[in-house]
Amino acid sequence: MNTVENNQVSDTAALDGKFANHEVDNKNSIRDFLAISWAYLTEKHEDTVPKKPIPVQSITNEQLEVENDDVVYRLGHSSILMKLDGQWILTDPVFSERASPVQWAGPKRFHQPPISIQDLPTIDVVLISHDHYDHLDKAAVKSLAKKVDHFLVPSKVGALLQKWGVPASKIKEFSWWDSANRGSVEFAFTPTQHFSGRGLTDRNQTLWGSWVIRSSKKSIFFSGDSGYFSGFKEIGNKYGPFDLTMIETGAYNKLWSEVHMFPRQSLQAHIDLKGKMMMPIHNSTFDLSMHRWYEPLEKASNLARSLGVTLVTPVIGQRMSLNESFQSVRWWEQLEMEMEAEPSVQNCFNSAS
């Protein structure tokens, strides 16, 4: 990994040593916490979890060992496995059953990962966007430690990885606008509008951000988590256009709209970034809000048509070549149609009897 370059103003830190957003001071007061808790208790939660297993295409080690194309596999939530210029790159690897400090409570997976950590090939680079449990999985990091060459992480996150057994020599920390190369692939850490913390006392003590990944032929943007802000245009002007943007589209709500985007904002971010093709991520794996589980994909797909955005919605585990056209299927709709059809079939049997 080559030396990190810092070409612009870095991240900002408040006087108390904590990191801060450029445009929004997201403090999450006690009042905010109570409002969110009240909403969870009183608002109607409908279809936040699939009633049937969502489709998953298994990925095998043998399949990956012979892969020689520039490809992307969506593993679930914000975990993406991609191969660019012969390098395997993995974003925000979460393989645990729950996105939670404990595995007996908290948001539970809708589906199993399409491949196990054990079956993954040697990973050249793991990219971490921030330290939240649905993006930084302690168990996954510990299991991956021996088969990953480099972990690229936000400022101050490296200490966690070292605590979990990752050698310091494998870890490189980044501030906003830092960049580094591994062979022909450039990795740049870019701003988002979010926050960090894994407990009650460590809020904003580590940085958060997005990743620009540029190989010899392809340019990709990985959003991590963010509210909509002017930074997307800044990133687009500096690094765009992008062949593929992978943008957070899910777990949104008006109560935390400053740090998570609604689908229309996600599409606008893609446009600001000068993206050619967009993959909505951060959906279809965990129940992290109060909207229907399929709503992010449904709304993004409908909006994409009116905005002229090329949207790709692969089934979890589906192979997507970056050098060929990709035909998306509205797989979540098919699942809902099957659910609606089942009662009528049952009623036919009841009538016959």
C-alpha cells in the first residue's frame, strides 16, 4: 500500500476531540432519543420483516477462484464483494446473525450471507465506512483477520481492529480526502453526513465516511451511511463520473433524516456524483426503521424511471459484471405477489373441502 496523500482540508474535530459533520451538528439529544423511542412504541409497523425467505444466490469458493472479470456481488446490507484489476475488495463485512452488541437481541438478518467467510478467497482490501454495528462486525473482522491483506478504516477505528486481533501492519487509517493506492487501484476516503459510536460513551470519537474506488478501467463509489448534503457534488466534481454508485437507500425516517437519506435523496446523490449506474444498498437484510422492508427498492425503482437513472437491483449473491449490461428483476415484487397468492390458494382448498 502506497503512502497516503492528503490533498484537501481534512475532517473536522470539535474542541472536545470529537469528530463533526461540516453541515449538520447531529447531537441526538435526550429529547431526540425520547421522540424516536415513542415513535417505535406507538407507530404502526407493517411488513418491516419479510414473511417468506428472500431469494439468495449462493456463491462458491470455486466460482470466485476462477473469476477473471471486473465483478460485483452484493452480500447483504452494505457488504459488497468486488473484483477490480484482479484484486478482491470487500466493503463493511457483516456476517453475524444480528447487527447488535449481543447476538441474543437486536436486529436479526432476513437472510444468511450467500457465502461464508471461510469460503471467501484471500481479500486484498477491506473497506470500513464507520463503526456502527451494521457496518463493523467484530466477529467478522476477527474471522477475516488472517485472510485480508489490508484494512482501510476511518480515523481512530484502527484501535478497535487491533483490539480484535488485526496486526497494526495491516491497518491504515484515513481522514477525509486521504487517498492511497494498492497496485493499479486507488482508494480515497470521502466525507459523509453521519455520526459514529458503538456505546453510550464513545459518540463521534471515530470518523465516518464514504469510499471512492478507482481501478485502471472502472470508477466506483461506496456511500457508507449519510444524510443528503452538498458533499456529494464535491465528490462528484473531484472524482466523477462513476461507472457504479452503491448508495444507502434504506433505514430512513423523518426523525433521523439528517443522517440517513430518503430514496429520492439517494437518487439525487447519485446524480450529484455523476453516476452512470446506481445500486441501492443498506436494505433487505436488517429491520432498522419503520418502513416496509421492500419499500426502499420499490420507491427507488419507481423514481429512477422518472429521473432517468439506470438502477440495478441484483438478487443477494447474484454476479454482476461491470463489463456487460445487467438486466435487473424486481425480485421483491415477485416475493410479495407470492405472499398475496398463497391465501387465495388456501381458500380454494378450504372451499373444496
